Amino acid sequence: MALPPLVQEYFWWMVLAVFLAGTAALWRLKAQRFLIIFLIRTQRGIGLLDRLGSISPAGWKFLADLSVMISFGGLGAAYVATHRKPWPFHLVLGALAAVFLIPLAGLLGSGILFLGVLAATAAAHRIGRRAGHFLLGAGIMFGLVLGVTGAGGITLPAVLMAGITAVVGIPGILISFLFIQAFAIVAQESTTPGISPLLPGLSQAGELGFFFPGLDIFIPLWSGLAAIIILLVSHEFCHGILARVQGIPVRSMGIVTFGIIPIGAFVEPDEKAIEAKRSEEKMRVYTMGSFANLMVAAIATLLLVAVSLQAAALVEPVGVQVVSVQKGFPAEALPPGAIITAVDGTPVLTVEEYTRAAAARRPGDALVLDTGNGTFQLTSVTPPSGPERAYLGFTLQTATELKQGQESQAGMLALLGSLGSTLHIIFFFNLNIAVVNLLPVLPFDGSKMFEELLKSFNIKAQRRKKIANAIIFLVVALLILNALPLGSIAAGALGG
């Protein structure tokens, strides 16, 4: 729902007033404070951590060790092999890889691959060397990631992503992306920031929600709040559960705010008790936050598929709708919400059909788009980032309408649409936080996890420090370079 024009005009002044008033109210509380960053603590919920952890302590430990292998690929498998037999994890991940590889290898091929995993697992278990578990874990993760990212066909990016994840895990993918985008920004091939903060704001239609400066992403208010709450609760609760499973006292739980704006949550275990624990016990506590977010993302995906199938039974495609356009690109000539029905005379009813129809076009080519608002001829340009292709600067979605005879289901369709949108946002937030949280720099959990990984390879403390500092320097430099476009975006917003 769009806000009244008067509210839209003075929106940021109203946000500032609420921010200052709320911050002043928090200032009077006895909460711990660093300038205007507040830590609001409570001991409520700690008993729930104990009850959840007592359901199956062995099960929680199994999930945490599985998370280490998923997070760090072959390195994770080698780490787990230092304190327990990793063959059950190889079998679980091998079975998942076989399932996801069915579209690429077929049912028979996936079955043969899983038999190979069984044989390799038996051999690695018999030999008992960490190098064997590293190679096996890396191979399984390669197949798993390739099956997920290459479902539509094997491409070079999919193979590279699978290879990086296989060896060093999920952080390697993010660091590679940051490196590629940083290069594009420095070479002035892209003006899109590789990282961007989540801020409150208004959509082009005047709807209240959240956006990422420099990115064409808008998140409705209530869907965004629901996703953030689910993200924080699942992440921090799983940290707390594993702390209690490992016998580590939890002093408090709470939220972190910047002024009145919540920016995070925390579970505060006893630091001295953590330091006294074995490496694998600490690692289990550190890893479960990201793993919880990955599981929430997976559950959201399954629910989204179910909702989409239910909605698809009620509707039929009628064209491709322009959801949003990027300022300064050819698509600005299209009316808001225009529905494209043909590209150069070729009928298109879905986004997939549009993609196929425009696939042969290159930057500089003209595309003739038939819409419900008339015919438009747009000259394509080079995309800000990614492979060279004809780019118009819009975001598309398949437009649908109720099938004949299903008119009475309009209310159900609207409900399914809202639910699907919220599930998509939950997936988006949880997947991104799960990946970013594994970066080997403070304040992310990945920094502590990476330290435990290095210790497991018997590297001297002085050399460990040099390796850690080099990686921290690299990641921080990449983050700064990826944030450079935000400066010009902020200057433009203040100047406009």
C-alpha cells in the first residue's frame, strides 16, 4: 500500500525524528552502550535453549560437524577427521549430491556415482588419512554444488564455483565474487556496488519497505521484518543450543541496535568456558549460526515450490511484466508495469521465452517489444556487469491471470502470491547471511572458524597469524573496493 503523498514528501524527516526520539529513549535505559550502538540484554529464553539442546545432544553435534564439511568443503572434511570418523557425513553429502546430479547425469548415472562414493568412503575409512578425507570431501562437494548450480546445463561459471567450494568451501565463492566485482569497479566496467547496506525507504510506487542502495531490490516492510526476525532467531538460537549442548553457560541473549534501529542479535556464552573447550567443541558453536540460516533457506525453497505449484494450477501466463527499471537505461521508455507479449515478432508468455527470444541479440542491437501499451523499439546496451549481452535495464516476471472457471479463487491466488513473496525474501536473506557470516574476518563467525581450521593443521602460531592477517587484509580490501560505488550513490542522493 502506497503512503500518502505528504508522508512520501517528508518521509526521511519523519524517519530522522523517530530515530532521534527512539535513541533518546534508549539512552535513558541501563543498556550497555558504545556511542549510539546499544546492547539490550535479557535472560529470558535461556531455559528454552536447554530444553531444545536436551532433545538429542548427539544429533545436534552431528549436524554441527556436518555443517563444518558443508561450509569448508575438503578442508572441512579434513578438520572433522581429526576428532571423529567422517564416513557418515560423506554418505549423507554423497546421497544429496547424487540426487541433485540426476538432471545432469540421469538416474542411472547418479546411482553409479553414489556407488563410487560408497567405495571411496570405505577406502578412506580404511586408510584413515586426512588427505584421503580431504580429497573425498572435496569431490563430493564438487558434485553437490555442480548439481545445484548447473541444473540447467554445465557451464564454466558453474564448474568454477563447484571447484572453489570443493577445496576451500563457501567463503571461497564469496571472495571470488568480491574479487571479480572489485576488478570491474576499478576498471570502470561496472558502477554496481558489490556490497550494500539494507536501509528503510520507499519504492517508486510510494510503498514503505527496505532497499539496497545501488541495487534494483525492494523489499516490502512486513515481509522484510518477518524475514529478518526469522533470520536472527534461527541464527542466534542455534548458537545458543550448541553452547548448552557443549556444556558452555549462556549468560544472556539480546539485540544490538544502532540508535533505535535493530541491526543484529546475540547469544552471550561464557567466553572463559569456551576457551577451555576442545577445538571441535568451539567449532560446533561457531558453525551452527550459518548452518541454521542455510536450513531455513532450504525449507523456504521447498515451501516456495509447493506454493508455486498450487498457484500455477490456478493461472496461465499472458506475457512478461516489467517489474522495475534502472535509471538511465533504455527500459525507462517503457510504461511502469508494461506487459511484453512479443520480441521482434516472436510471442513470449514467460520470462524463459523472453530470454530465449533475446539470447542472440548483442549490445547495440535494437529490440522491438510489443506490449499492451503499444510497440516500442529499444536499442540495447552493454550490461553493467556479467557476460556481454543485449541489456535494456529492467527486471521481469511472468505475468499471469486466472484460468477460465477459476475466477472464484482470486482471494486464494492473492494469498499465495503474498506467501510466495515472503518465502522468497526469507530465502534471500538467510542464504546471503549464511554465506557472508563465513567470511574469515571479524565480526563474522568465519573468523573464529578459520582460526580453528588453521590450528588443526599444526601450523605454528606465528605463521598462523601471518596467514590470518594476509587473508583479513585481502577481504577488507575487497570489501572497500566493492563499496566504492556507494560513495557516488550517496553523493547523488544528497545532491539530488
